[in-house]
Amino acid sequence: MHTVESVRRSPHAHRVLTGDRPTGPLHLGHYFGTLQNRIRLQDAGVELFLVIADYQVLTDRDVADRPAEHAENLVLDYLAAGVDPQRATVFTHSSVPALNQLLLPFLSLVSVAELGRNPTVKDEIAHSRQSAVSGLMFTYPVHQAADILFCKADLVPVGQDQLPHLETTRTIARRFNDRYRTGLFPEPEALLSTAPLLPGTDGGKMSKSRGNAIALGATEDETARLIRGATTDADRHIGYDPRNRPGVAGLLQLAALCQDRDPHDVAAEIGSGGAARLKATVTEAVNEHLRPLRRRRAELATDRGHLRAVLAAGSERANAVAKATLDEVRAAMGSL
């Protein structure tokens, strides 16, 4: 059955694994690209596992910058957006030893050549911040496989660029099952994102590291300032043309997403109002859309103990699942 149709018909039959690296606050690109879809899946009845991938920060950085603080802030963004810790398991890599122990047997199922050919690994290496690429970069797809398979997730929300990593996971699951004559692991399927790539305020990909992102927790004044500084062009008539007018198109797309409208309709409404009216429209749309989320976020931020308790409970649940899976792996392999 088609994946989306299967989720619609039998949401309780599926388990999803997804997550984020704790490198800074989540922004509108995350919100429209992944967070909204996670909430929809959770509310539909799909079992949701959210990994805060603190160990994976080290794949392209010499040190992890304030990982505990960033992890708590991710929980804050998750809860403000609508993640329900009673229905979703939120945990960190570093708190689940059994998950990370799966890396060793899984590495034995793939060759160095296969890891080196992974196009996503190649791209990550090309854009690495390190002077030399660490061994973690090559094991990154296998660690992701451990993330997915420890809880036997059968669906993984990914963008097109992450499909090679998921194929590595499918290969590992299949080879483990074949080698040890077991049906222990599912071969997870991709839940491809249909969300458009949301450009940042400079017209490029929205990214924390590029300084072109609007954080979910930004104030309304900060949001207005960021949008006022956004790249547009000299043409006073506002039209939606992503190829030739990426800055204008990105702002129109942002307003359209916030208002659940077509960007062409937003452009037609602005007409010859120019960049000033465009930016005012986008600012109002973003602040109006995020106002309830930001209100919840401010309330949640007053109780950091609650955020830590959510992580502790999620990590306890993930530990139980990971330990059971590791025991099954050891039994299949004839290990102690």
C-alpha cells in the first residue's frame, strides 16, 4: 500500500523516527519543513520518536557547543509547536547507550567503499567545517541506521537529499535479517516531505549558520528587523517568480505558508506596493501565525525543570526500547 495512504488508513500501525541536531534554535524552515508534519503524524495516532542527535554534532565539528543547553531549547521548541510528550518519545543520543552499541554490529554489514560512495556523505565532507574529516563522518549513515532501527521505525520523514542515508538503513536491516536468519528489523520507507524549501532572508537556504533564519522564539520586533533586511530587488511590482526573483519569491512563500494561501495570490494583493509593502505583509503574517506558539514557548521557558523532566522520561522510554532491541540483536548473533 502507498505509504501516505497506509498512514491515513492505519496510523497506529506505524512508528516514525525523526529528529534534529542540537546546534541552535529551530527556525521557520524547520517549522514548515518538518515540525508541522511531525505534529500531524502524532495527532493522527502515529507513534513518534524524536531523537536529539547530540553525538552527531561531532561529525562535522571539533567540539559540540553547549549541547545540553541546545537540547533543552529543542525540547522547548518541540513542546511549543505541539509535540505531546505523552504521545511522543523525546530523547538524546548520549542518554541511550544501547542505541549507540548497535553501531558496531551494523558497521560490520557495510563496506568502506559503500560508505565512501554515499552521495550525502560526499556532500557533508565537501562542506565540513573541520580541517580534516573524522571517522565519524563515514559512520554517520550507520549511526542514523541505529537511530531508526533501535526502535524498529518503519517510516522516516526525509528530504530528497537524505534518501541515500535511508537506503543504507534499509541495506543494513536486510543484511542483518539475511545473515542471522531473522525478521528482526523492518526495512523502513521514506515519508518524503512535500514542504517547499523555504529560503532565508538573503534568498539562500534558511540556515542557523548563515544568519538568515527567523527563529521560532524570536520576538516580534526581531522578526520585523530580520524581514526589513531581507533581500529583494528594484522592481516595484511584486510578482511570484522563484527563478528570476528569488528574494521576493521567498518572502511571498513565507507569507503564503503563514496564511495558508497561494503565493501568487499574496503577490497579486500587494501589486505595485513595492518591497516596503511586501515586507510589512510578511512581517504581519509571520508574527500573527507564530503568536500562539511564542506565547506557549514563553510560558514553558519559565520552567526549565519541566523540559529536563520531559527529556528524562523520553530517555528512560528510549533506553527500555533500545535495550530490548540490543538483547534481540545479541541473541540473533549468538552473543552474550
